[in-house]
Amino acid sequence: MINKWHCIIVYLFFAVCGSLYCIEEKTLGLDTDTLLKSAGSQAGITRLDFIRSRPVLALSSKRNFDEINADRDMAISFTEKDASFFADSTGNYKVTVSPSLSVVDHRFSRIGSGAALFTGMSSGKTSPLNIEPKNSGALFSANKRMGDFSLEFWLHPFNLENSEEIVLWTANLQNIMIGEFQSIRCLSLKNKLEWSFKNFFISPDGKNSKDLVLRGLSAIVPKTWSHHIISFDSSSGVLEYIVNGKTEAIEYATNTGAEGGEVFLPVTGERGSFILGGTYSGLMDEFIIHKNSAASVKTQKYPDRGGRIETKAIGLGGNFGTVKKIEAAGGRTSILNAKINNEHRQNGRFRFSDDSEIQFFIRASNNPYQWDNPWQTVIPGADISTEIYGRYVQIAADFYPSANGETSPYLEELRIIYIPEDPPMPPANLVAVAMDEAVLLQWKNSPTQKTQGYLVYYGTSSDNFLPPIDAGKNNSIRIEGLKNGVLYYFRVAAYTQNTANTNIGEFSREARARPLK
């Protein structure tokens, strides 16, 4: 009959231990830096220092220019830590930066790890950022008749006073019989942006031009990021101004100024250059020129494909182990104009109301370079239903943004909870008895209760054994086919097995014998 003292003892046991495995369980903690150091691969993931008191892993908003540069004529990301190193990643344009231009970090940027900071102090011939074509492959290289193009950037003005010059293209048209000067100009006017194109759209015979002006309808809110696109469709002559994904103005570069007329195409002059932020005060990010119209341009902060990190092999203390569960700390975050909004949680499904999500995976192996077992999906904090057993484990996590692409999940810490299985102790009293072309080996059983068999190693030297012989659970074996007169060396190791994995213990002491007739 169970008395109250039995109840008290059981209660104290679980109060102190917390689980049935308290004596055997071990925890392997992996913080952000450890995860990054142990990462075998990562894509679309970055380290952020300002989300929590400790660094976290989150989606990177930096665009992968290597994947999409085929459709880009110019791409300036402003991610360099020093503004003097700003460059066009496509290699088509030379970028010159004045000392008045500086950079802000990822707390204030819209995309990637930085943004350009313009102070509106340009005067005379000095410009904050000058861009010149440096090869004939550039869309804006001299005397080029262009087709489709689109120009986009992110803007974060401080006050947006009237006549702040944000973008300016100028070129010389002396070789074209319609004038001497060509320009594209983007200015602020009553908290909106106005685009003017002068001598840029040229008739097929080169004798006439079509000057166009597009004015935005929506007020640009100071100290807030907004996305701007100028897009041209050469098949219809449509020039479109788009703000935050909405069309603000449309004009036709045709002889009639309407749909269906003869299309005037862009023709670039000589010695042309862009000036960014001439008298503009504020931030700019991701200045890009595409070789096509803007139909495929996305404005969301994080890519739909998300990101993934996979660790390399993580050893479980040098021995075998069974993973019981993983635990995780993290959440989701959105950053708007340096204001950080967080939702933090411990364990459970990392799936949030805005559809941002992290999925976790694990697999195990005896070989740190070979992974034959499939990935198993796991939920942090929940016991793993399928067996994860081996000397090494590998963790993976898929990060997905919110439905609108503005929120990222983040991971602060991972913990692997496992039960280590020490290798079985070696058998004792190994004895080798010489016989004719054979040796009889005998030993005492390993004191490890879970021992499931013995491997017998032998060879003609103590450090060069042949592949072992599995003696099963026997504690003796007769090895035949040996050469008389040759001294042989023997050792025995116990093993345990779990599914297809074998946990081999240390060698027994060495025994020697020389077969004789």
C-alpha cells in the first residue's frame, strides 16, 4: 500500500528533475554565433544585433544581385559601410561619391544592411553621387536607342521641401538634329514628386522629340519609406510613374500623345551622367535600372522564397545519443523607420498570425560527412516521435516572411535535448590459446548490461588490424586459417546497437599468440 511518504518522495523527485530523464538527459545549447559558426550552408539569412539583447538570426532583405542581374542595367544597393565604396554591382557604370554623402546601417535602411544619407548640401559642380556609363553595354551609354526600361528606388525624405532635386540625368545631343541638351529630372513639388523628360524620347527619323511631365498624386510622407518607379513600355509608348505599387501618372511617348500613335523611343546623348540627391535631404536605398518595364518589380522587404540555414555535423559529446527534442527561442519582427516591433516566444510552432514562420528539421548519422537518414520535421519543445540516434546530428531551419513580405521570423537560440549513450566497457581477461593454424580466444563479458555483441580484431602487429569478426554474444571464438610461426595480436571490443547504428566501445587489453603444430 502506498503511504504518504512514498507520495512525498515521488513528488520531490519530479519537482527536482522535471522529467523521467533528468539523470540521463543532457542539453547542448546553440546561440546565434554558434549556429553561424557551425553553419554548413545558409541562404537569405543574416545576423541582427538590435532585435533582442542577444544577436538573432532573421531573413536578410538584401537582394541577391547575382541571380537577377541579367535583367538589370544598374544596381546600387548602398550596403557598404563606407559611402566612398558605393558601386554599381552590374559593372556597367562608374560611381563617384562626394565627401558630403554618408551611410546609415540596417536599423534605418529599407533593403539590405545600409542606405545612403543625403544632406541636401550640393552646390555648383559638386554632387553627392555621380554615375557615368563606362561601357557600351549600359543602357544609358552614348547614342543608344533604347527599348523597355524601368528605374526604381526607395526614398525616405526628412522634410521634402519644394524643389529638392532627387534624380538628374543630363547628356549632350549635338549629334542629333533636335537640340543640344537632354535631361531627366525628378524634383519635389508640394510634397509630391514631378518627373520631366526633355529631348529624351526621339522620333524614328530623329527629327522630333516628345517632352513629357509626370506628376504624382499622393503626398510623400516625410520620415517614411516610399517606393518609386518610372517605367517605359516601348511597344505602346506608355511612360508610367508608380508609387508604392500604385500608378500615379501615365503619359504617352507617341506623336499623338495618346495610345496608338507612332512611338518615340529613348535615345541617349553623349557624355551623359546621373546625379543622385543633388539638393535632396534624406535617405535613399536600392537605386536600380531594369532592362524591362516594371511589371515584374516587387516592393516587399523580404523575398517570398525566404531563407534557410543548415548546420554542419554537431557531435553529441563524442558518443552516441538519442535526441529527445529540440527547444527554441525566437519570434517575429518588423522594422519600420528604425522602430522595432517584436513578438517573442519559447517553443511551440513558430507560425505567426501574419503567416511568417520557421520550420525546424533534424537528422542523425554516425558519419559527419554522410547523411543517409532523411530530414525529420520537429516542433520545438515537443518530444520527437521518430528515433533520432547517432554520433552526430544536423539541424536545419527554413525561415518564411509574412504574407505581405514585411515581417521576418527570427531565431535567438536552439537547444538539443538528448540522452547520451556511453560506449560499452571492454571485456576483461582476454586470453589467446595457440593451436595448429588457429587461435582460440576467450574473454569475460563486458560489465555493460546493454552489450549486444563483440567484435574481434587481429593482425600481425598491434596497430594494424584486419576488419573485425563479429562474434555475436559469444565470449569465445576460434580463428582459423592462420599461419604457423607468425605472431598474431588480438583485441576485443563490445558493442551496442540501436536500429542500424552500432556503438562500439574501447578495445580490451591486448593478447598475443603464435600458432604452431
